Amino acid sequence: MATTLYLVRHGHTKANHAFYICGRLEYPLDCIGINQAQHCHTTISRLNFDAVYCSPARRTRETAHIVTSSLIKPNDIQYDERLLESAFGNYEGSWGPFKSLHLWNYEQSYTKTHRGEETILGLEIRVREFLEEIRAKHPDQTVLAITHGGVITMIDAILEDRPRTGQFFRHFHVDNGSISVFYL
């Protein structure tokens, strides 16, 4: 058997609505995001998780508290910085229907930065370390992680052996409040 990893992308924020690039900036959930988190809670409430991990960003913490409200105690959530969204450098806080993200995807290379953003390689290294630790600590167990779209995209790229390029990130989309399942 394998470790089962459930991934929840944080709920919607006003920044998502305005097409801002959040990156490491802090935004709270809006009403849509709260409803998405409640829907996730309903969807997974019959599951048993051996461990729950969460990005320390505000929007993921708020999502985690709603999603896990009847499943675990809040103190049982393990916060892990490897689950933080990519740092987008000078692009953070910019907007326009994905204009800045579009530029980041084409300018971003695997190992070089252009405007202070995290490299794709940097994201891959920390996500791969997280996955390896989950496999080692939780063999044949079920784990929940609440994180960000970029991290979920990278997990998919690693586990499905997809290209780790800006072009791939531009076309792969993870909805706010969505649940993904992977087997490690």
C-alpha cells in the first residue's frame, strides 16, 4: 500500500477575485472562501487522517480550521513552511487578468530569477523534501495537507513526471477550495 495524500487548496480570497498574485502576501478568506472550506469539510468529514499539515499562511490556516473543525483539535495541525506558496518577488500584489502571472511563467526559468521570485527548482526541492518526509513518517497512512495552487501543481508535476516549466504552470490550474488525492 501507499501513503494517501489529500491536498486542499485554500479557499477564495478577495485577492483571488481581483486576480492579484498573492505569493507570500497575507490575505484572509472571503465569504466564497469560507463556503468553499465548509464544502471541503463536508466532503472529507467521513475520512480519518493520521496527520494534518498546513502552510502557515493566513488563508491556509483559516481554511484548515474550517476543514478540520470536527476531525481534529486545532493544536494537532502541523504547520510546515515547505507548503507555502511560491514567492513571486516583485510580482506579488500585482494584478490584471493573470497578466503578471503570465509574465512570470514566461520569464521564469528553472534555475534563475528575474525579479526576486523563487525559482521553479527552489519550489521543487522544498516540495520534494516534504513528500519524502511524508512517505517516511506516514507509510500506508492517510494525510491531509492544506496548501496553495503552486505547491499542488508542483506535487502533480513531481508525482506524474510532468515538465517543471513556467509553461506547465501557466496551463495547470487548481481551483480554490478543491481537493486532490495522490498516492505516494
